[in-house]
Amino acid sequence: MSFLTPLYLLGLAAVSLPLIFHLIRRTPKGRYPFSSLMFVTPSPPRLTQRSRIDNWLLLLLRGAALILLAAAFARPFLRSIAQLGVADIAGRKIAILVDTSASMQREGLWDQASRKVEEVLDDLGPGDDVALYRFDARHEVLVGFDNQSVVQPEQKASQLRAALAGLKPGWSASNLGDALVAVADEIDQLGNTDGQDIQTVRRIVLVSDLQEGARLDALRTYHWPSDVELVVRTVAPVAGNNAGLHLASGNETPREALRVRVSNSRDSAREQFTLHWEDRLGPIADQEPIHVYAPSGESRVVRVPLPPADTAADRLVLTGDDHDYDNRLFRIPTRQSELPLLYVGDDEEGQTGLRYYLERAFPETPERKVLLHACSPEELIATEDLDSANMVIVSSALAERQTDRLKGYVESGGSALIVLKDVATGSTIGRLMGPEVTLDEVEPVDYAMFGQIDFTDPLFSPFADPRFSDFTKIHFWQYRRITLPTDWNGRVLARFDSEAPLLLESSIGRGRLWLLAAGWHPKDSDLSRSTKFVPLLAGMLERATGGSKVATQYDVGDRVPIPGHRGLAGSISAPNGSTFELASDAASFDETNEPGVYTLTLDDAQVSFAVNVPAEESRTARMSADELGQRGVAPGQPVTRSEMADRLRQMRDVELEGRQKLWRWLIAVALAVLILETWLAGRLARSTVKPMETGA
Amino acid sequence: MSTADRFKTASRKGNAKSNSGLRGASYVDPTTLMRIKSLQMRAKVVVEGFYTGMHRSPYHGFSVEFSEYRQYSPGDDPRYLDWRLYARSDRYYVKRFEDETNLRCHLLVDMSQSMGFGSVAYTKADYAKTTAATLAYFLSTQRDAVGVLAFDEQVTEYLPPRFRPGHMHRLMLALERPLAGTATDLSKPLERIAELVTKRGLVVLISDLLAPIDALQTHLGYLHSRGHEVVVFRILDPAEIDFTFGKPAMFHDLESGRELYVDPATTREEYLRRFAEHRDGIRTACNSLGIDLYEATIDRPLELVLFDFLHARSRSGRRVSRRTQVGRGGPG
């Protein structure tokens, strides 16, 4: 006989209640006021004499009823022969998730992490299956779960140890949220698909420094599976003093100084740091170190004078903290690229013409300088500017030969914008896009406006935000209605409120052609005076130059776009000396695995870019304990195998008890005893009352 | 039927058991009497009932206005010769007046907390007040001056003896004050009355006398030696006399606030013994001083208290006359 809820057996103590009540009944209850106690002697309470049990049978019945009730509540059951042992527990699924972000490069952390993983591997029992994952900005399976039903833990553990031995922390940021979500999903589905008992423990052992810079965004929208438990094994450095050095602003706005941010972690005890320039070989000579004061938990933005131009200094180094991994800031001087632009038109000079506004639409920036060349339609045939131009803007009707030259430029991959300033340009369009395309002059009542805009197009997507999507202030006094053939395969990016196309994009050969149905000069519209004009043209230019170009600064793990890589041979040399050959169709380079200066060689042209440790990795203070809990993940203590066996035993007991339901019988007997007791008590009461009545 | 008659009828029907010794006598049932709120009305009911029942009283003929004719003997003041009687009977008689119009009665009423005890529907204090009120009313009908002194451990109220309109009302008000003090201390009020009352008079002490005997004896003796006539009514509850409590309980001393666990079954004998000792002590003290002591349990009809009072008066009258005779006979 066993009990499911043996604590209820404490209710057996209630058996003493009838006795206690019996005794209490004898203790003085009354309180008499009396005139004077001068003649009264106190008498000691003598309960024993009076605590004589009057009716043993009643007492026994009441005691029996209480015992039966207590026993019923304790849920008794007859245990079957099967006894559970530790070996009966179903195998556990344990996913070990190791943090390999840059912050794990701190001294001693990786050794600790390896030991923590070892501890988990040592605890493996028969039937346990274990997998090893690593994560930084991305997560990766190193050793996956076995799909076989019989798992050899020793074999698996040695497999994991081998994988762990080849693992070391990288330089990326840590995206803990993403990794947890992915592993939780995987381990959750694993338990459900292989048809195992629901009792299978699914556990994620996270080995990490839990730095506060780790990203947890993914957990915010994720519903953590209830049967996946998370056990956090935190590693902590011996010394927490860490400061990081990062670029505060991409552009060197005063050209002779670089703005950098020195951020000191919350658990740091140091406050004084110095900065100096270094080249490949070490610190450059004759430089004054810059002293920075940054209290713990705060950051300071410092303007660091650029190194002399005759040195090869490409990195700024911070000294004064205990951890070196985030103390170097690689820097490549900003390159200004020149973008030639050809304008073909014969409109008048001054504010009434188109060109006046075009010249002012492309101001010079540190990264870009637009060189606008203008020529008349007649000069188009001869000019060499067309071949070097990134984009051509045409506002006049062209003769057939000139049109053909333009078409050749577009078909070879160029971009052209034709502004339909008047219906005369219709012949040019007809030659470019087909004779069915015709133009009609439209002069709307009052004015026309933007009616429909395709904000999904890259040209308009920067305006998609509701703060910028108001185009209603742009008025068109007149425009040209473009009639398109039914089989036209281009896209209408914007329409007037009269449904007539406003801006079209059409692919011709490898290039693209934009048609704007009205000019931006005051005679046609006030487009040039609106805030949309400059971004719209800049967007066109960006698309014409092949999207984004190689910037000078990236973080580790960032994707570097490779623009204009039209089947040319190219390679990238990494800071550690290795070289990556680019595939002919590669649009980006993803192997920015370590900080340093990378060089992209593309068709004899070389472009360098710097890759640095992400700024989040310098926030090394440990995140608060409830940070994970607030996102629905409550890290718990691991359940040992014996605890697991207990839990399983308890569940079996519940099932057995549920089948036997002995408590019902006990309650029934208790009720019967109570009925008997009531009857007996009533009878005794009557028999004591009667003599009194007859006596009275 | 008068109010008094009605009460008498009620008494006959309902109070037979509690006053089994007085069965058949037509007295007002004290429980019924105490239901009358006005103290003066209670006193009136008792006194009028007393008058109505006077012809059946065994104490018939006693009165405060006791007077006598005495045969003249040489040495008596000839001014008091009753010449009319002489004319009728041809004998010399001296007309002897009691000093009754000059009788000054002090009612000393114990208002201590112990008087707040009552095992019946009312307390000893109620009974004591009613007794005092009855005596006062009775004496006022005899045109005597009555004063009252209420006390607990000290004097709380003092009205000097007067006979004038409105005095009775004030006296009743003074008696109706609620109990306030704690202990019974007879020494202070007795000292005080000895200070205040210089003229000889009647002092009626109404108390439960639940206090040490020694001081009581001293002060009563002092009062008696000043020439006052002292009558003591000891008001007791039947429960105090018989200690008829059943179950063990905490007993709460009304005066000291002390609490004792008492099992009456074991304590009763000892209580009765000590109570009897105390009672004998008081009795001995009063006897030695020649003070009349009457015990009144609070279920006793008040008329009987009045009889006791008159009995005491009559005894004192005889005592006085005896003393007078002896005194007068000396020089004669």
C-alpha cells in the first residue's frame, strides 16, 4: 500500500481532536464577576480528574472516521511490481549551445566554456543524445542529433570533444536570441517527430558569457516551448575591465580628425585609457598618445587627429584595459568616387530650364562627386562622354542616329532617363521602345498630381515611410500622356491622378530606361522645388551605378557588396594573408570573419575596406538575471537523472492511483462510520435526557 | 386597587419560593420593586405598603415619635406637667417628648464596586439605594431631617440632613449616581462623618462590610462614642452567603480586578468557613459596641428592613429610657 499524497496523512493527527475537545470541554469556560475574593482560595485546575472518557465507542467511531478521511485524502494505491530505476528513464535530448562571439576571446573564458561543455558530456547517461551548436551572429550545427533510436553516448561524447577541440571564438557579434530560437525549434520538433515518450527531457545547455551586448530581439516574438528547458552555464572572466574602441561617425567631417567612441563596460574598474596609431609593424613614431577618461558604464566620443599622410598607419589602438580583442579600430580613408553624368538637351539657360535644377541636384559628398557633362543632341554622336557616363539624361527629341547611339548605350548596360518635356520627344521614344508608343499633350484643369506610386520599387522605397510618402504637394501644370502598347513589358512606377503613367521603367538589353512624363522645370511642374526631387534623382543615379558600392567600414560578419562585378575576375585578400577568389556571379562577399583591412582586387582595380569588431561586443558586462525571463525564457536548474526517475515514478503512481481509486471506498466507509456515530450519539443523548426528565 | 396593592398581589403569587420563610406575608416582591425606575417611587411604594400592612405587623405601635407620660416625681421640671390630664385624672403626669423633630439621620451608603454584584436581577447597590431611599422617605414622612453620605474608598457625595422642600429630590439624585469607585474603605467615610456631625444623631450604615474588621470596629466605636446612635444594615447577596456556584470558572474580583481560577466544589467549604468567621467578627464587634446590626439579603422584602429599622429605633428608645431612668434616679 502506497500513498500518492502522503502529506494528507498528517490529517491523522486530527484523531486527537475528539480527545482534545473532550478535554477542552472540561476546562473553565465561564468567568464570574464576584463582589470580593477575600474569602476565596484559588483552586489549581485539575483536568486530569475530570478528563475521563465517557463513551469509548463514540470516541473510537469518531477517530475511525477521521482516520478513514485522512487515508482517503492521501490517495492510497497498491503499487504494482514494476519499480522504476534510473535506467528506465527515456534518453534525454541535450543541445549544447556554445557562444563563440568576439567577447569570448577574453582571457580564460574559452577554457571555462570548454570545461562547462565537458561537465555536460560527463553527465551523459545511457540513451542520452547530445548535439553541439555554436553561435555568434549566426548559428551553426557542429554535431547534430542522431536519428537512430540507439545512441552510444561515449561515441557521441568523443565526437563532440573532437568538434569542440577544433572550435575557438570568432570575432562576430552574438545574436543569442536567434540561436536560442533556432535550437529550441529544432529540439522541440525532434521530440515530436520521432514518436518518443512525452517524458523525454529536451534541454538546451547554453554556455556563454551572457554579455549585455548580445541580441535577444528574436525571443521577443517567440513562444518558448514549454517542454524545452534552458540551463545556462555562465562563464566569467577573472578581470572584467574591458573598454572598446569604435568608429563614432562614418564620415570624417573635419577632414583632419577621426571621431571615435571609447566605451567602458559597466563592470570595469578602470577609467583612464590611451589611444595611439599603429601600422602593421607597430606604433608609429613621433605621436602623442591621446588620453581618454571614460567612467565605467559610460562612453566618450573623442576626436583623434588623423595620422600623418606619409605613414601607413591604418589602425587606432586603445590601451589601458585587460582585454585586447576589441581594442583595435581599423580605418581606411574615405574614397570619393567620381560619377560622370551626361545631360543631353537644348533647353534654355537659367531657372526656366531643366539643366539648372539638375546641376544643383547632386551636391558633392565625401563619398561621391557627380561630374555633369552637358551636350546638345547634335553632339551626342561624337561625344566620348557617353561611354564613360554612369547615366544619361535626355530632355530633347533626338534624331534617328542619335537615338540609335543612345539605344546602344542602354543595351550595353547603361541607364537613361528621358524627360518628356514636349510631345516632340515622342519620335525618340517610338524608336527606342516601339512605334506604338505615342505621346499626347495634356493640360489638366488646375493641375495634376501624383496619383499612384509603387513604393515597392527601389526608387520609391525610401519614401515608403508615412513620414515621407506625401507627394500631394507636387503639382503638374501640364504633362504628356504616354500611350503604351498592350504587350509592353516595363513597369509603371508612378501614375498621375488621372491614371496616366508618370514614371515608367523599361528594360532594354542589359540596361534600363526611365521615362518621366513631365519635366521638372517650372513650366511643367514644381517637382524640382519639392523635397522629393533630390532623393529621387539620387536613387536613379545609385541604381544606374549598380547599387551600393564598397564602403570603407564594415563590422565582422557583415556582407560586403561587390558592385559592377560583371563577369570580371576578382579576388579578396584577407588580413591574415589568405585570398578568396570571387565567383563570376558573386554579388557579395560574406567571409568577413576577422577584423583588419581587406583588399578587393577587381579587374586590376584595388579597393580596400576595413572590418572591425562590432560595437555590441564591447558591452561585456553580464546581462541582468531576469533579462531572459522577461522574454519568456526562464532558465532553470538542470534535473538530475535521479530526480527525473522520481518524477517518472510519481507519474506512474498517479496513473495507478487513478485506475484503482481506493479513496472512493475509504470515503464510503467513513460515511458509514459517521452515520453509525450519529445514530449512536443520538441514542445516547436520548437515553441521558429521559432520566433527567423523569427526575424533574 | 392601588399600585401598592397590585405589587403585593404580584408578590403573593410570584415570589413564594424566594421568600419561602415569609410565605403568606403580603410584601412587595423586591424583583418587581426594582423594576420601578424612580428611586423615590420605590421608596414610596415600600413605605405606603408598610403603612397599609401596619395593623398586622408584629412591631405594631413603634414609631419614631415615641413619647410617654410618666408620673411626676419630685425633681422633675414642673413645666412639663400635663395639666389637662391632671384635671381629668387628678394625678401628676409629666409629658415626655422624644427629641424627634430634631432627629438628624445620616444615611451612609456604600457605593463601592463590590456592591455592583448581584446574582438576581438587580445588584446589591440597587438594593442598598432603595433601602436608603425608603428610610429617607419614611423619615421625611415623620418630618425628620435626613442626610446622605455616599462613599466608596472615599466620600463621593454628601448631603447634610435637612427637612425642607426639594431636599428629598436632591437626596434621591445623589443616591442614583452610578458606582464609580473601586474598593470599600469604611475608615474614611466614618472619620468624615465623625468630623462633620457634631450634633448627636442617627447614623445608618448601609454596606456589605466586605472589608477588614479591625478598622471597622475602631471607627464604629469612635462614632458610637460621640453619642451617635448607629444602625448597620449589611446588604448581602444570597450567592455570597451560600456560594452557590456550580462549575469551575475564573472569578473576577469587582473591586481589585483580580482574577482567580476557582472550583466551587473544592473551595465552597473553605469560603463558607471564612465568610462565617468574618460575619461573626462583625457581629461581635457590633455587639461589643452596642450597635444594631441587621443583615439583609437582597431578595428580602424591603418592608422587613423597615421593620428592622424601627425595631432598632424602639430598642434604642428603650435603651435611652432605661439610661434616662437610671440617670434621673441617681440624683433623685
